[in-house]
Amino acid sequence: MFQGTCHSRILSGMLVALFVAGIAITIMAQAPSNTINACVGRVTGIVRIVPAGTPCRRTETPIQWNITGPMGPQGPAGAQGPAGGFTVYDADGTFVGSMLTSALAAFSIDGEWYAATLGPDGYTQSNMQLWYLDTVCGDGPYYWFGAAGGPPSSSPVPLVLNQFFRGLTVIGTVGYWQLREPYVAFYGDKTPGAPPNQSYRNGPDAPCEPYVNVNYVNWYRRLVAITMPVYKLPLSMR
């Protein structure tokens, strides 16, 4: 009885080994093929994967499909990555900009490229005055270029703005850059006691201060204001 049991176990093991070997051979034989063959039940919808050349049952429909499909169209271009060299990140690891010099960084806002000075404590703040051509700080802001005595004559040398980056002057969380348009000349022929005709602010939220222009031509260039991104400090360079 012991010998019969032993023979049965040996025979069972051989059968299992042959079965596994048969599966391996079948898989190896099908590996180079790029086509999957199957039979789909017409009533049940059940799909059976079968080897190539295997006939389907009378209640099934043969189908096949490729493992690798045709190449699709090329996708859209990805977003602009950081420029090479040193880059700046905030305390959360968010990319801020790429360093152009030891203090000047370039970055993109709404698809436009700008440059501003910054450091570990954020953007370098400016004390630039914002000028307006009325007394309620409505017409502006402008950048004051200079003044000359007498009536308006020729305009100062035009500002060259042939640049890859728009240079920003930052006050608070607002950045300002100069438009590429002719200078604005404002001439005030003042007499004693006459009211002011211009004004200025020492920041976007500062009080509107009147300015008396006494027989001087003041040259201005309009500023464009943009809201600067806010980052978690301190900033770090990598």
C-alpha cells in the first residue's frame, strides 16, 4: 500500500510538471505575436482568451486585436522649465525664478518675462515716488524722469526697451515697469498762490500729495502695475 501511494504521488507530480511546462511552452510560443485572440459569447458576452488557431464554440464569436496599437499624434509642448544656472525657491520648495546676476532674478507672470532684484527676504523694496498728472492721483502712475526750466522743448533721449525681460521696480506687492511710449511733458506756468496741478505718492497706498510746478518742464513716462506673486519666506538659492 505504501508503494502504491508513493507511485501515485510521483505520477501526480510528473503530471503537474508536464502541465506547467506545457503552459510555459505555450506562453513562449505566443510571446512574439502582437495579436491577442479571443472568443466572445453571443449571449453572455464573456470573453475567453485563446491561443492562435483555436476554434471558438458555436455560441461564440472569434475576435482579435493588437497588443500594441498605432502611434498616436504628438502631444502639446510642455511648460517652460527653469533656466539653467542658479535658481530661487521659497520655503515650500516652489520655484521663484532664475538668477541673472547676484541679485537680479528672471521669472514669468501670465506668460510675460520680468526681472527684479530679490534676496532671502523677498523682493527688494523701492522708495520710488509714483507721479500723477492731476491733484487726486487719478492720471497715472508715472515715472518722473527729470525737469528743465522754461517751456517744453525737445523730449529727453528715448528710453531703450529692447530687452528680453521687463525690469520691475517693486513697492510692497506691486511691480512697476515703464511703457515704451513717448515721454509726457508737463509744463506749469505758475503764479504765486496758484493751486498745484500735479501730485505724487510715496507708495501705492500712501496719501496723495499735491505738487506745485513752478515754471519747470517735468518729463514723465507711464508705469504699468502688476501684482507680484507672494511666496513663503525665506527664499533660498540652489
